Amino acid sequence: MKADRIFIQILRAAAGVSLLILAAFFIQMFWSSLPALRAAGMSFFSGTDWDPNQDVFGAGAFIYGTLVSSLLALLIAVPISVATALCLTEIFPAKIAGVISFLVEMLAAIPSVVFGLWGVFVLSPLLRSSVQPFLSERFSWIPLFSGPPLGIGMMSAGVILAIMITPTLTALAREVFLSIPTLQREAAQALGATRWETIWIAVLKNAKSGLWGAIILGWGRALGETMAVTMVIGNRPQISASLFAPAQTLAAVLANEYAEATSDLHLSALSALGFTLLLVSTIIHLGAKFWIRRGRES
């Protein structure tokens, strides 16, 4: 029918506009980044000195802070999210699971600046007075837990990010578990498997690819977080093995310096940071799509 053909063309046009917008983002960010990339070369990504007054720009410390804080968040959030999703789909009654799902999803509705304020006034003092001294006394021989307990730093940023990505990971993991056919659970039970063996054999093993996709999507969410991390990470461009030390991320330095940048080279360097973050996030999301598609096919 003519109406169907028109509707299909409208959908194609809408999809094409989305691709054009994405391409425009990449082209504009890359074009704005060229002066800084030409001036610094590849040392822009490996250098750790960042001094706008001297026109010295190295993004190595920011890339390090972004990767470490997001990976620390995944290390904390993934076990909690997977366990919560398993409880919601396999253990709790439907009514209780619905209430808990609503409460978990409410975390995603909280603005990031509220998380940041909570981190400044509650989390960081708690880490400084209790958690970090405990870790320092018992595990000071490990570089991760060396140095003075400041509260503000990489550990605080990782915990904040973990709390923020937990609703996303839980929701994605829950959808993965629900997509597994009930017949597989019943088959495992018919063969004599216990409830926990059924969860391990019929659910977790079959959900492996989907869970990897959910983890990668959660990682992309953690990489781009700005305000909450900016308020608790300490904003010091340095590379330190200690989780107690202040650091800085790509998104945090953009939030802190873009409004105050005066020279064209400084603005170009900040655009290069934004282009780097955009490129990394895009690669991660494409990787998640690949893992999810692979899981569906298997």
C-alpha cells in the first residue's frame, strides 16, 4: 500500500538523520581537536603534564583516571547487580520482586549532582575516618592502599560510579535472565538439579554473552559520568597507584575548564579530550552490541 511505503520512507529518513547527527559530532569534535593534536602529536595521549598557561597539554593522567575509576566501579557494581537480578528473577516472589525493582530503578532517577553532594558530605568522610584507615593499617604493603586517607580521591569516585551504574546493570542483567526459556530451567530440575544448580547451569551459563554486553554498556555509562565524579575525585592531574590519591577524569576536566578556557589551543585541547571520550564510548557501545547479538544467536 502507498501509506505503508510512505511510512517506511519516513522511518528510513529518521534513521538517516540520526546517523548524520552522529557523524556531525565526530567531524566537529575531530576538526576542533586538530590544532592541539598537531601541536602535541601522539604525546598528547601519553603525556601527563597539563599546564594551559604554558600551552602544555597531556591527557595521559585523565585517561588513566577515567579507566581506573570506571573499572573500579565495575568491580564493585557487577557482583551486586548480577546477584540482585538473580534474586528478582529466580528467588523472590513476583510482588516482592516488583517492589525491589522499582526501588532499584529509582536510583537511576536521582540527579548526578545529588550523588556528588552525598559523596562530599557522607561518603568521603566515612572513607576518610573508617574505611581507608582500616585498609591502610592492614594492607599498606599493597600499593593500592598506600598513602594518607584523604577521603576525596579515586576510591570515592569509584564507589559513587558503582552506585550510579548499579540500576543500569541490574535492569540489563534482569532482561538477560528473563530471556532464557523456562524449559531450560525445568529440564535441569527434571534431571535432579537443585535450585542453586539450576541457576548456575540453566541461567548463568546461558546468560554469559548477554551479561558481558550488559557489563560493557554499564562501563560506557561510567566513563561518561561528570558531575558526581568531579565533586569527589579530587581533580588533580596525576597518575598514582594508590586508590586514596586524588585524580581526574576526561569528563571532569571538561566540566572544570571549558568555561574558563581563553586560548584557542586550550579550547582545542579540551575538544581533543571530548573527542577521545566520544571515541572510546562509541567503541564500547559497539562492543556491547556485538556481544548481545552473539548471545542471541547462540
